[in-house]
Amino acid sequence: MPLLVCSAQSCVYNDGMYCSKGDILVGGEDADAPQDTSCASFHERSGESAKNSMGTPTQSIYVDCEANECKYNKELKCDADKIEIVGAAASQSEQTECGTFDKEE
């Protein structure tokens, strides 16, 4: 499991830059660059969910990955030691990205 740091602070699962969901999905099946990816598990905080994250935050997390051209994608699982999800001002999944994406040569 990679270590995950997430800057998408408006996500309901973000708790102190860690994810409390337990697993995430990085989308971007045809991605050629980080901006072509997204955290498909992103869900914006609203109402009651704006106060609390959903679950227990953790540094290590299971990451499923649809980015076929990423060198860290091994059978649809991320095998990077550490990944970063970026999108500090995100209000929807498409405004996030996997900052660790690296196109396979």
C-alpha cells in the first residue's frame, strides 16, 4: 500500500491531508500526464459532512488505478511507495489529479 498525501481539503474523506476512505480509485484510463488523471473517489464536503471525515485517516491506503500508461500501475493497482493527490480548491473529482502519475516509457 502506498503512502498517500492528499491536498484536496474539500473532500469529505480528507482529514489532515490523509484519506479516511480506506481505498481510492485514480481515474484517467487514457492519461498521458497528471492533469489527465483524477481521484474518482473524491466527494465534496457539504452540510453535516463538512464537519467530519468519514472514517479513520491513515497514511497507507489501497489505490486502484485506471491510468493504463502510468509506470506505477501494476494490474490496476498503484505500486508507488508514495502518491500525492492534488486539488486544494477542488469541488469535483475532475479538479483533482494524481501528482505522482509518471508515463511509462
